[in-house]
Amino acid sequence: MPENAPAARLQVAHAGNPSPRTCIQVARQAAILAVTAADDAMTAVCRSRSGAAAHLEAAMHAAQKEAVEAEGHADRAEQYADDPTMPSSAPLYYARAAVDHAVRAQSAAGVETTAADLRAELERKLTAAEYAEWESERRREEDEQEAEERAATGMDADNRDQAARNRYLAEGHVAGLGWTAGHVRVLEAAESGRLYWCDGRARQAARCGVWNGGRRISRERTEALFAARFLLAVRQDDGTRVLTPSPMGQAALELARLHPAGLHDSDQAAYEARFARVRRRHKRRDDQKAAARVLPPLDSSARKLYRKPVTITGQQARAERDAVDRWESEGGCCPGADTPRPASGPPRARPFGSSCPCTGTRQCSPPCGDARGR
């Protein structure tokens, strides 16, 4: 997934292995030693006499080749340390490879192979205290990153990932709708709850419930969206039909908002794009034109995968509503009962078979005073 992919997460190191940060540092140091060895080999060629030039040039080329490999492995160790799709052992693997190439570069250049000492850093196992300290630091960085992203987006990690998937879906499916910005405006009017159809015309009412007058909306686009089931109609008592987005229409509208670049500049351009898609399905020219005038539905895969992300504030509001609904479904308050107060004396039981004074039935809903006394 391209730039819309979820943000990368820190790699998790296993107990006993060097941390990704240590692997990156060792890989970078190995690359520096390899490049230095290649430079020394080149300097030796420049100062050599003609008799030893061929041998030194071969050594220089070998050292330079190993230095390039060492730098490449160091780059990959740093890159994959922040890539959640890579295994946690990737930084260690590439750090070891960088050290190996650095040793070969120094050997080819004829200098002391000091890069071999770096292997000890990679082989050294983390103690339990070091691992605990690293794990604490990693979690602290993750918490800070999560707090920053929540403050910026107002969403938790799961909903940020869903928003990224929605953007990816939009890039792949909006162009296939064959829409213009005018189609989006029609659906936005329907989303407001003020789009209605009366006397063969589509209008956007000044306010909900007043189905007369208002701004005119494109009749052709409204009819096309309704025929393609992006709009639903609810008939009123006076014969007026109020138009609202269908579930497919709402999803298509959200995707079009996420990727407006997929909309066509004009109705003619949109028609030509639809014509190109249906041309091979029909042999007769008239059938091709008729099919191109029909808006295609939103792809079924996009309908299944699209989910509207919920903000943290929205989650809290929904949790409060669910708590109220659950409280009411479990009995709620007993009509006519006073607010519960501590009993001043021993509880007084109601005679068996008598009715509840607050509901008039034999069963009480808490918090009924008589029910508490039984």
C-alpha cells in the first residue's frame, strides 16, 4: 500500500538479541570502515609505481565493491528496523552482512581488519536488565507516537488504519463510478435531508420538512443516481418524494470525497469514460450509447471493505448511549419511585401476593422501595 498505508511501528527485539538501534549503529560503523578501506586502496594506487599498479588497482576495485555492499546493507538495516512488515531479525541480519563486507573490504585493501571487532557487539546478548530497559524505552516511544497521532487525527490506531484503507479504496474505485463533481453535489444535498422531487424537478429545500421552493438541482444527474440505486425515495403525504443516499450511495459519496481527483471534469468526459468501459460488452452502437448513459454501481469489493472510521469522541458518545440503553433494557427506574435513601429502620416486607404500590403489578422494577424490603 502506498503513502496511505498505516504508519510504521517500532520493531520488537527478542530477549538476548541486540536491539535494532545497536544493529543500526554497528552497521553504520562497518560501512564507514569499509569506505575508509576503499579510500586507502585508491590512495595506494595513486602513489604506486608502474610495476605494482595492476595489483593495486585490482585490490582497489575489490575494496570499493565490498564498500558499496556494506553501505547498502547498512541502509537496509536502518530501513527495515522501522518496517512492520519485516521480521524483527532483519536489522541483525543486515548488520552482520555489513560487517562481513567491511572485513572483506579491509582485507582487499591490505589494511588491518578492525571491522571484525564489531561482531562482538552483535553477538553480545542483552542482559535481563538491559532488555527491560530497552523494552520500557520502546513502549514509551510508542505511547508518545500514539498520543501525537491521536491528537492530530482524533482517532485511535484501528480507525486510522481504516481511514488509510478507505483512501486506498477511493484511489482504486472512484474513477470507475463515472461521476463529475455535480454528482457529488446531488448526493451531498440528499445527505443533508433536504433533497426532494416534485412535479418532475429536483430541488434542495431551504430547511427540512418544507417541501416547496428551494434551489434547483440537476434533474439528469438526480435521475441517473436514483436509477443506479445511489438514492432512495420516501413518498410524503402530498406526493413529494424525499431523496436520501442509499447505503451504497453514502459509501460512494465518502470515497469520492477522499479522492476528488478521480472525478471527471465534465459530463462529456464522464460519459466518454463510461462508454470506453462498456464498449466491448455490446456490439450495436445504440446499445453501447445506452449503456454508457447508465451509471455503474460501486464495486462490490469496495462496498464490503469500506467502513466509516469513528473518532475517539464518537466512540465515547456511542459508549454513553449504549450504557443508557443497557440500563433501560435491564429495568431502568421504577416509575413513581422516589430516589433511594438509606433505610431508617429495619426493612418492612410487603405481604406475599400484594401489588407493587408504584407499578400496580406483582413484579417490581428496581429501585422500588418495597422490592428492596423483601
